[in-house]
Amino acid sequence: MITTTWKPLDPDLAAFLSDFERRSAIPESDQGEQFAAQFLTADPNTATVVTREALVASLPMRRSMFEAAGLGHAVCVAASQLDLDDRHVLVTADWDTPRRDGESVRLESTYLVRRDAGGCHILVYLNHRDLAAILGAA
């Protein structure tokens, strides 16, 4: 039974999320190293197992879709963690993604992260909103 409560990010997770944000803003970055070799990605409509290589291959298209919708790079505005055991932690994050018109779109994500000798890696990436619908409406 999990007996901990949500708390501010530990320094290693804050650095991990900061690096995640930085890599998302740089088109040439390889964000794949922050993910497990295979991970689950989910949103309100789908759940799919994805390989790290497939993720990396999809990033240019994802960036193009955000740009076409008039959205900039997401900035983490809030995050917290829930420790599950000595190696696994849930990290929840709120992201503001600015529009060209000055308004922002709020995106919420939760990650199941594994800590090990190689660092932190995302095992599950849950988008709480349907990104395709957001991008279509933006």
C-alpha cells in the first residue's frame, strides 16, 4: 500500500523534468534517452506501447503539428511527485504552451518514472487531454 503523499519534486526529478522541457524546445535534441526502451503512451482515447526509436522518429512531425496550430514550446509551470517504492515515482506536471495570439493552452501530463543507476526513465507517459483535438482546435 502506498502511504506517501504528493510532494514537491526531489532534485533529481526536478533536473530530469527541466531537461525534458529543454530538449522539447530544441528541434535537434534526441529526447528518446529519457524514455525506457519501450514505454506506454496514453491519452483519454488511446493507449499504445511505443519504442524509443519510434518516439524519436515522430518528434519532427509532432513539432510541425504544434507549429501549424500556432503553439510554441511547452513550459512546465507546476509539478509534484508521489513515491511508489524505492525505484518508481509518479510525476505530474502542468505545461503552458503559448499561442501566437498570446494565450496559452494548459496541458497536463503524468509520468511513471523509474530511477536506477542509469538515471531516470519514463515507463508511462499519460496525457490527460487529447492532443489531436487540442491541435485541431488551436
